[in-house]
Amino acid sequence: MTSVESLQAKYPNAPAWSIGDSVELANQLADLVVKGKKTASCGSLASYQADSASPAVGSYHIILNGQQEPVCVIRITSLRLVKFCDVDAAFARKEGEGDLSLEYWRTEHQRFFTQTGSFSEEMELVAEEFDVVEVI
């Protein structure tokens, strides 16, 4: 199994992280990324500002599964600010989750942001798009 450390040697400064708020969700979302069905993600602007490893266009990131094992490396291709209420169906489809609908995206992301204590229809999100550059 490839280690995070060996991947960071190949992709210097690449942070390693999992997507989602549970082991099960991290496994599901990592699988969607590996299969090329999930090509976008988002987070609150506040969480990005608090994170020292905020993404930049062109940066590499190591995606972990729910067991904190690396499954792939992605490269950020696009970043933009968008309000929660302004996320469109095209971006929801790129997130690759559920039935790919905007309604599903809104329901699940509202749940997630409410659970983290930061939900507002007007909240600013960092919407990122990425390509998979290596599957582990």
C-alpha cells in the first residue's frame, strides 16, 4: 500500500484529507472520486480561511478513504466563490452524489453545514473542481 508520506514526496506540499463527515461517507465519496463520478467539492469560505492548507488552482491533494488510507491524488483545476443559494444544477452534478440533482445536493449540504454549525442560505462556499491524476 502506498503511504501518504511517499505520495507527499512525489507531490510536495500535497495535503491529505478525506471528504465527508463519517467513515462511511468518506469511503463512498472517495470511491466516487476514483471512478471519476465526483469531480467537484465545496466547503464554507470560513473553513477554508481557517485551514492552513487551503487549495489553489494547480495544487495537488491526496484523497483518503474512511480508514485514512490514500486512494488517489487530485489536482485542483478551478476555484470560485459562490453563495449556497446560488449553487446550480451543473455544479451539483459534478459533485457526483446521490441522484445528482440540485435538490439532493441542497438537502445533504444543508445537513452537513447545519451539523457543523455554519449553515445559511447566504453563506459563501469555495467551489472547487478537480481532475484525478493518480489512482492508488
